[in-house]
Amino acid sequence: MSAHSKPTSDASSRSNEAARQQCVNPSCSATFGVDEARFSCPRCGDLIDILYDWDRLPTPRSLKDFEAKWSRQLDPLCFSGVWRFRELLPFAPPEQVVTIGEGRTLLQKADKVGRFVGSAQGNLLLQYEGMNPSGSFKDNGMTAAFTHARMVGARRVSCASTGNTSASLAVFCSATDLGFTGIIFIGSGKIAHGKLAQALDHGALTIQIEGDFDDAMKRVREVADRLGVYLMNSVNPFRLEGQKTIMYRVLEGLGWEVPDWIVVPGGNLGNSSAFGKAFMELAHLGLIDRVPRLAIINASGARTLSELYNRRELRWRAGLPDSSIGETYHAELDASGVRASTIASAIEINRPVNLKKCLRALDFCDGVVREVSDQEIMDAKAQVGAGGLGCEPASAASVAGARLLRREGVIAPSDRVVCILTGHQLKDPAATVAYHGSDPDVFEKVLGARGVRQAEFANHPIVVSNDVDEIIRTIERRSEAGAAS
Ligand code: F0G
């Protein structure tokens, strides 16, 4: 690993001649090779992009060309829903790719959820990333980052996490048997049990620090820097290369048609940044003829993007956003002791590391940002469960956000809308059981304390005495009530 070597613009020293790393700040634009492991620009500290000289690469003439891969499933690079698009993330030699069969996910037409959102029949689709091996979209990014870690010879890999990044990292370490050791940083009491269970079960060294995700993120960067550990958070630009493929699969699921809207929850803003980059590159390559609009949905208890974008008018401005706007806001949060707080623990983040790249995505995709309450998130989650594949609270923010935008008239009933379901329902059973359960104390402790007042769509379990006649009477009463409604 060459974490401390100098940046270079000398193409001859690069392992891959047509791919390079470049600082996103146009007044810096330092470039260096993809054979280096850096997680911020060594010259100015800004975020890093992966850029390609497309003219020197074999790119597809049409997205339909990718269909040839469908019949070659015994090849791991065609089986993977990430690497079957490898011509669009060509930074790694094929023999270095680390894959566990990620990205074989599903675009589901969900009319019942569509009625809740207010979309016309057939126009609401759910991109179900919970089908990934570790149960969240993170595996799309992790396969790319592990591939890069392998390219640079890293052994110890680390992340801070609200749970899913750490679960994915732990799965990749244990499933690949390539000698990777995983070290994860989590905030105490801040991670849903399904995710913590994964980190522990897969053998990652789990460091629980006093504090929240924002604290853990700061510490992991310091530790990674001091120990030369490879950082797997989404400041790692290779993570985002993998996450671009979620958009390729959405297009694939629509027969290569571009939807009107992509709606995604916003936490650390890696996904939204990656989606924007995917569409910028597809447009540049002439592989799409229009760009979907992007809606990024914050939880109102972790609303940094919404505050900065909608109220303080922070914008991309060709790569030179006014950084004092974010700094002032964070100083205000610190002075008033405000911390992120939402039932959607996956997006309980106030200092999103990819903010700047996300502004670029919003700029390119004519984006909007909204925030939704924990009540709206839990109601949307129950509707997804009843009419779709089920998801964790953070994922349901996308559906709650789509509903809000429909009500506002920003999204029309005739618009084709794809909501990204980022994580599996079983990641956070406590939130689901509190919503549907019959115990008022549990409801109050888990949800009431966060401002959730009711469970309009709850499917309460019914307590019946241990008596067969009583059980049958209850079932018949319920069936009649169900038929009548
Ligand atoms: N949904 C889920 C289920 C997540 O786990 C995350 C992020 C997000 C949405 C937000 O995505 O950061 O790309 O805006 N989870 C990270 C983690 C922070 O540590 O697992 P983003």
C-alpha cells in the first residue's frame, strides 16, 4: 500500500493507464494512479473521483450489449450484478476482482405501494437491494473497494458504520478467504441488532466507541491514517464505482428505458453521489438519451442535506460550493449540542462525507431534497412490507419521500418512479415488532420516544387462549372482517 507516497501525474507510473484518481476540487485537480490507496486528496484534502479515458477503453455501443452476459452465469464476472457491467467501472484487472455474487437484485413493480404513494398503476417500482449477500446495497460498493484493496496489497480493512457497511465488510472478509482482517467502528447503542449480529458472527474486530456515527467516522479516519489501514467507507471512491451499478440494473429491469425519478434515502450520501456519476458517464458515452431526476430523502432527525440544500441554498457551483455554509451549520449544531436522531438508524448521520459529490449529482440530475418524519418512515415501511418485499426503516424513507413529492405535485401520477430499498427488513426487527406489536411500553420505548404517535398500518398479533374452539372462532371472525373490508 502506498498511502504516503506523493501524488503524480506521470501516466507511466500508473497500473491502469486509462483510469486515474482525481481530486474533485477543480482548483486542485491533483491526479494519481489507481494503484494508490488514498481516501482524500493529498494536496487539498477534498474528495477523490475515479476518472476514465473512455476513448482508450472498449465501451459498449448500446446498453443492450450487456445482455450477452446473461447467458454466461458460470463466469463469476458475469454472475455478479456489479461486474457484468465492468466496462463501465474499468479500473481493475479481471483477475484481481473480489466478488461474492453481489448485486443480483430485483426491480419489483409494486402497485399496492404505488397506491399509497399516489402513483398510477404500474408506475411505482422498488429496487430491492436487500437481496444482496449481506442484505443491503453496500455489497455493490464493497466488491469494488475490496478489489482495489487487493490491487494495492492491503490486508487490514476498516470502516465506521451505522451497521450495514460493517456487516458487508465482515461478510466480504469471511467469505473471500483472501487474508483480509476487518476492523469496524460503531457508535454505542446506535446499531440495529440484525447488523451487529452480522459483524460479530462473521468475525470482524468490533470497536464500539462512546458516541455516534459522526464520532466513529472521525476516529476511523484517524486510525486508518496512523496505522495505514485500508478505509472502506464511502469516502473511498472505489466504493462508489460499485454502487453505480445499482442504476445500471434499474435500467436493465426497465428494458434499458430511463425512469422519470430515482428516489433514494440520504445518509452519508454515497449512493446519491454514485447514481449521479453513473448517469453523467452514461450520458457522456451516449448510452442514455435523457437523465432521470434524483430525489434524496433525509430523515428529519438527520436533516443536514435538506437544511443546507433547501434552506441555505448550498449548490455545486461547478465544483466550488461555498464550504462556509456547511461549516457554519455544523458549528451551530455543535454549539447547541444537537446530534442526529432517527428510528432510521442507518441514516442517523449529521456530517455526510460525500456532501460535495452529492451536490454534483443533484446539479446533474435536476434533483430535489426532502425530509420525512419517523412517523412517515414507519408508516411507509409498513406499506412496503404489506405490498412489497419488506425493508428496514431507512429504506422506507424513499417511499415516504416519493409520497410527499406526489402530494406536493412535484412527482406526477404518470411519472415512472423507482424507489431504492437499500436494506433488508430483517436488519432491524425491533422497529418492525414495536410498530406491529401490541405492547404499549415497547411502542413507547422504541417509537414513541422518537415522536411516532400511532401505527395506522399495524398488523397486530392477536392473543388467544390455548383453546381450539376459541382459536377457530377468532380466525373466522377475522376472516369475515377481512372479507368485509
Ligand atoms: N439505507 C441504508 C439501509 C443504509 O445502511 C445507508 C447507509 C443508507 C441508506 C444511506 O446511504 O450513506 O449512501 O447515503 N449506511 C451506512 C452504514 C452509513 O454505515 O452502513 P448513503
